[in-house]
Amino acid sequence: MSPRKGVTRRSALGLAAVGALAGCGLDTDLQVTPGLKVDGPLADPLLRTPNGPKEGAGPVEIIRGFIHAGSTSGQGLDVTRTFLTDALAEAWIPDSQTVVYAGNDPRVTRTKGRENTYEVRARVLATIDSVGRYSVAPPNLWETFEFEMTRVEGEWRIDQMEDGFGRLLEEPEVGYIFRDYPVHFPAIGWNALVVDQRWFPQDQLATRLVRAQLGGVPEYLEDAVSSDTGAKLLVDAVPVRSGVAQVDLDRESVADDATTRKQLAAQLVATLMSVPAVTEVAITLSGNALDVGVEEPLTTPEQFGFVDRSQTNAPEVLARRGTKVAPATGGLSSVTATTMRKARSPFEPIPESSRLLGLRPDAKEIAAVNGRRREIARHRDDGTVVDVPPFAADMTRPCYDYGGVLWVGGLGLGREDGHRLWAINATVDPDDVEAAAPQHIPAPWLGERFVVAAVVAPEGSRIAVISEERRGTGSTLEVSGVARRANGLPTKTSPHAIRIASDLVEMIDAVWVGQSTLAVLGRRDKQSEMQPYLVDVGGRVTAMAPRPGMELVTTTGDEQDVVLVSKGGQVVQRAGGRWQKLTPITGVVTAGI
């Protein structure tokens, strides 16, 4: 939160916010003004018109009325502005920051010792910033917002608000105004687009999304993705007519090389096709068609050679019973003790104490961390086992990325002292000691914290890390980009990371279950046991059906296929709103997870 500070009448309340937005590469004129509905029909909830101020209403009633009237967008905001003085109404930017609060109406009280000044106190659940970033608040966060009042022709109006104040919305109201949409960036080293989820009001949606798309690479994805950061709209509007989103870029702002132009076109198409009213995208440069070598209407980034890895074939899944791992043909629910006994496994038996497993995307290698979590063995489908020389203690569950690189976190030993994250090229000959050796992956944002879990996203350009300052003192879940060489091998993470799931005070395991979603085992404040949650990167935290006593989380597909494993080897899989016991098996490992 910004420090509590009033603004003078013509201090453009959003002046600070506007400056910050300009630094992010967004157009500084973010005020949504009534006019032609160029983005197609509005969603029904946005058609409601809030109530204006009542004649003779006191300061508290005016403040409450303003807060309630913020639950709208587009033309409805004309009514919201009637609670403000003319100068403040002109300066107010409703999208500068939205604060999501819990409970009923927040408390409004007069500020002691300050005439005509009132305070609104609320328990904050989340914030949505000016670029659509949804940030979950830590538990029990209370904030106070000041409003200064004055009389205009005998009626009370709000004259000053806190710097950057936009909206204060009760949690159920958020869904009426905002929806989450993906913004896309080309991965460096991969033919994939990386999703950055944002939340926007539903009016002028195509325009808002293109603004965000052209607004530059987020800090947490720096060096992992690329974008034409100079591209700008010729006019700050993206009309949608007969289903066609018409993006007219300033010719002088767009890079000349064909590769960058195709990547930009793929980004715009992928992002705009998430708008329900859009069926195709037309891109022009100052009114002239952009030549991207595609004759058909632009409808998918695959037209530009990008691959949506979420739509590839279902991953290979291996079931475990004791020391044996074997294909779960027909799904986990079809596995029985008999089928496991009869199944043939190409892998050597894995000690039962080695519970932390990872499976290469081609299912030809299993990485197993031993019970002491100081050694990692690579079990290959030719029956051989490659023991990686010791390099770390307290190793995390290993995982493989899309390119076959093996990742693991831990506490570096010997020459690796002080290091926390490593990658092993599992595609080279293991006898090539230098090429197959663990390589430290610098993560400056991680510092000296202990790594509890580290999992790479499906497209390979992001990594999610659970870490702790000290053992048992609480956890942090962060996501950062992964920088790679031209051959796809990782070199470092992005310099920064984005924190998510701040309301979970402790976490022990995580797995990607979608492009922007993780399944996490964690607990909220005052919860005594770990429970399963779905965590959206740049979004909400949603509790799944309770299942205490679990230690590991994985999936055989997406968020509907989450699998939990207890320390004693009890396995359950998500089945709608319940958990199905899978008694014949003691573990599960999924390729590329």
C-alpha cells in the first residue's frame, strides 16, 4: 500500500500511477471514458448503473456510496464520479489500483484531530494494480484509507483521496467487474508462448489487452521471453467489428525484421483470441496490412510456428508399488495389485526409501532422490543406473523440463556451497562427466533461503520455487523466468521473481497443472495441517477438497487429475469434489512433471 497521503485538487490523483505506467511502457491515458463500444457487447453485470449521492447525505454516507458505486465500469463510472468534487472526478483513475476486501461494509470513522477527514478501515484480501496484476495479500492485513470531505453547493463531496486510490471492492463484486485473461510472450529458446495472467474490467477489453501486450516484458520474465517493446497503437483503441479485432500499429514503432514481426503478430493473436467477442485478428501498420506470410485469417499462434504444449498428447504415467514402477495403462484407477505384479518394468527396482521421483518427458529415465536426500540416481530404461556424484543436501523432488533437462533444489555441498538450484543435461551420454554434471542455476532473488520445492512450468520458461528463510519459519512461493542458450540449456533464472499465494503461510510441495496454475500442499494461518490448493499465477488461491496428512502432490494431466501421496504411501486422486483412494499403489510419477 502507498503511504496515507492526501492530494490537492488538481494533483492528478493518479499522477504517480501514471508515471509508473509510463515506465512500464503503457499509454499514460488510462481513463476509461464513455463513447463508442468498440470492443463488442458488454457482459450483463456491467450494464447495471450504481446509485448516485442522495440529497442531504452526510460524509459517511457519501463515502459508503462512493465505495458501492465503484462496483461498475465503463459508463457506470460517470455516476461514481458524482460523489467527488469536479477536480477530483477529473483526476481519479478507477483502474489505478483495486483493493479487494473481506466481510461486510468497511468501517468508516472520523479521523481524530482532523476536520472533515474520515478513515475507511478494511481487511485486505488482494489488490489488482494498474497493469492487471492480481496479488493475494498476506493473512490478516488491515489497511486504512483516508478521505477528505468538502461541501459543494451545500452537499458533501469527496475532495481528496489517497494517492493512487482506485476502487475498494468486496470480494464477491470482483467477478462482476474483472475477469482474468492471458497476455503472451515468446519464450527465448523455445517455439512456445509464455502466459502472463492479468485481470481487467470487461469494458473496452480488446483495447486493454493490447495495451498490456505492448506494455513490455514483466520483470519476473526478464531474459526468459522477448517482445517488441517499442510497438505502439496508432490510435489508442482496438475496435471489434463482426468478430474481427482490428489492431492498427504505428508503422514507425514496429521493428523491421520479419521474425520480430511474426512473434508480435503471434502474441496479439493469442491474447486477443481469448476475448469471447473475437473470432479473428487483423493487424495493420498505419492502415496497411502487416505482411506476416499467412494467407488465412489470423486465429491462432500456431500459424506462426508456435506450439501449445498444453494441447500435446497426454503424458506417460507410471504407477509405483514398493520398489517397482510400471506404466499405468488405462489410468491409475484401473491399476490393481495383480496388474502391478504382472507388469513388466524396464527400470531397475527403486529403493522404497527413495520417494522423490521425476520422469523424463520421453519416459526413458527416472530420477530418484535417496531417503537421506543427499544422492540422486538416474534409472534408465535399459536397466542401467547412473549415480550422480554428491553435490547437495536436502534435495527436493526432481523434475524434468520439456527439453529433458533435470532440475533439483537443495543445499550445495563442497564447491557448490551457497548454491540452491541446479540443472542436469539428461540428454547427453552420462559417461561424458563434464556435460552431464550438475550446473548451478543462479537465482539472485532466492538469496540464501532453503529450497523446499522447485518445479519447471510446462513450456520450460518459468520455474516455481517454495523456499524458507529458516526451517519451519514459514514459506514463500515465487515464480521466475528461466533464461536459456540457443540450444535450450538453462543458464540462470530472471533477476526477479513474482510472489504468489501470499495467504499460505507454509507450503511443502507444488506441481504445475496448467499454463498458469499450480497445485500446492500448504496451509493458511490457523490451519494445523497441510491441505491441497490450486494457485493461479497472478490470481487467486482456491482450496480443493480437504485431505490432511499428505506430503507430495503431482498430477496425471491437469487440475482435475491431481494426485496426493502421504508419507506412508497412501495415494489418492482428485475425483470431482472428493478424493479417490488408490490402494494398490504407493506412488505415482508423471513424465515431464
